[in-house]
Amino acid sequence: MFKTLKEAFKIKDVRKKILITLLLLLIYRIGCWLPTPGIALNTYSTAVSEGGDFLSVISAISGGALANGAVLALGVVPYINASIIIQLLTVAIPRLEMLSKQGEEGKKKISFYTKIAALILAIIQSIGIVVGFGVENLDTGVFFGSTWATGALVVAILVAGAMFTVWLGEKITALGIGNGLSLLIFVGLLSSAGTAIFNTIAGISSANLENIWTLLIFLLMLILIFGFIVFIDNAERRVPVQYAKQIKGRKMYGGQNTNIPIKINASGVMPIIFASAIISAPQLIMSIFWYSTDPNSAYMWYSNNLGAGTWPYAIILSVLILALSYFWSYISFNPEDISRQIQQNGGFIPGYRAGKPTADYLRRVSNRLTMWGAIFLAVVSLVPSFIFSLVGTSGSLINAFSSTGLLIVVSVALEIDKQLEAQLLMRNYKGFLK
């Protein structure tokens, strides 16, 4: 990857795209530290840190913007949730399913609906932040002592920050390198990880040298987990396809061998994100509207018995990941359509007749790979945190290197490398043609 970056900076057009991307990412990071007028930062940061693992993970994804009470505190979370909802509705609503098959024009309309849903979710989440963390804790001095006016101002700023983040992501996609929203999450996770490592190093003293070994063991485990994720992310099953020779006029077409690559982890990180959101939703709602330190309260009971780190949580999360992986495979991989396309182009899979037998074979292959992909996601979602806890890693490091964050960092880094290589390859072809 470093070699690819070195070669990319030698080409003017690619270098310009990289610099634009870095500039827009810098603007995003500045917005993650600009405080929101009306938020009492000390009270707010304490509430986020005590709000459970779910809020800590969201704060890590935003690069600490949520804990900082920054203008871009919501980050890309409303848009991600809106994208998941719209994708699920695409399967259930025929109108959206028809739009998804209408090419570029249909994608534009679905993107518009996604932004509307993101705006609605941003408003709801902003109101939840103001109400859940206490209207009485607002800094009313910024709006002439009026509590509700200050709350409305905070909601407006947070909503505007969320939509500005979406705009930044689109500009990076259009003018820079890679998917903009993925890069924003990528930079936020790297920022949180860097801050956690720096704080751990800063806390090492001459009287407590065992923390050095803890950090070194943690980094070694992290490298091994990264290597495992990269190995599985690149793993795929290649289904061979042969195309019969066809003579049209004086030319002969076909007669070539190719394959259909089916990835083991085709669904990516989406099953983990959605499963974590489902299982953490009750605790999140309780923490916003009914936070209590009473050991007999429903919130404390849920945290102790079904919260992160408990065995029921691990079992329920694994089952949800398995179910959502199959669901994601169902909406993203259609064996009937692929079988029809192969048949229409005069192709066949060796050993299987065209039509339904080919579709059934592809479905069996997809289901088996989905099972192993789901097992991989379940292992990655639970094992790293358990290993880091055994090593004695601090909570900030565990939150910064969560399973969702590890998968996102690896997938985005690989995607950036592939896009840079594609840009270099296209440039070489242009030079050859000239």
C-alpha cells in the first residue's frame, strides 16, 4: 500500500485528488473539536462515558466528537442508520425495489430518500441528546437564560452538523479518492485509536513498567487480529463458468472460461452494526430517558444481565449476526438472476444444467459461504474484546479497537488501496494509448 501511495503522488491528477481528500478530512476533524454552544461540556462528557458501551463505540466512530460535545457530534451515524433502513425497505416496498433497478436515476432518488431519513433521524437523536442528558444541564447563558431556546439551538446545530458531514462525504466521493462516508468513519476510528494509545503511553511511569509489556502484547494481538481479518476479507470461492463457442457471420464469439467470485464475508460489517444496534437499543433508550444508578432499576438489571460482556449478550449477538448475514446475502446475491444471465450469454457451470439446477447450486454455495462468514463475524465481534480484557487493556483501548472498528478500518484501507491501483492502471493505459 505504501508503494502504491508513493507512485500515486508522482501523478498530478491522482495527487490532486489525494490532497483534496486530505483537506476535506481536515475540515471534518476540526468540526469534531468545535464545541457546540449551549452544551455544558463537563456534565455532557461524563454522561457519555457513563452511558454504556454503545455510546462509547459511537463516540469512537466519530473520533471522540460525541464525547467532546462538538458541532459534528452525530457524525455519520444518522446517515448509516438511514441507509440500513432504506436498504431493508427496498426489499419490502415494491416501489423502492423498482427504483433500485432503474440504474443511475433510481440511485439518485434512493439517495434523496436516504438523506430525508437521515435528517429525520438526526432530529430525533439530537432531541434525545438534549432531553436525555438533562435540559437543566444546558449552558443557558448563550441564549439569554432561556432553557428551551438553548435546547432548540443545540438541536439545530447538531442536525446541521450531521447533514454537513453527509455533504463532506459526498464531496470526498466526487472529488477525492474512495467512498467519502467510509473515509470519515476510517479517520474517526484512527483518531480515537491514536488518542487511546497516546494516553496509555503517557500513563506509563518508571514505577509501573508492567504497562509497557501490556501495551506491547496488546499491539502484537492487534497485528494478529488485523492479519486474520485481511485474510478472511480477501478469501473467496471462485465458481467456474464456461461459455460455448458461437459463430455469427464470419466471427466466432465465446469459447472462454471465467469464474464467479463469491466472497466468504460478502456482507462486510453490516450484520455486526445492525445486530449491535438491535441488542443495544433498549439499553440506549433507558440510558437516555431513564438513566439510574439504583441497582433495582430496569436499566441496571438490563446492564448486568443482558448488557455488553455478559453471556446472554454474546449468545443473542451471535444469533442476530447469523440471521442478519443470511438476510444480507439474500438481498445482495440473487442466484436466479445470475443463472439467467449465464444462460442468456450461452454459458454454463460444468456439471450443472442451465436454469434451475445452476441456481440451486449457486444458492448452496452462497449459503455455505454465508455460514462461515457469519461465524467469522461472530468470532470477530466477541473474541478481540475478550482477548484484550485478558491482557489487561484499558477500557479506552478496547472501545477504540472494537470489532466494528477493526473491520471498518481493514475494509476501508483495502478499498483505498484498490482504488489507487485502479487510478494508476487507468493512467498507464492512457499513456499507452497516447
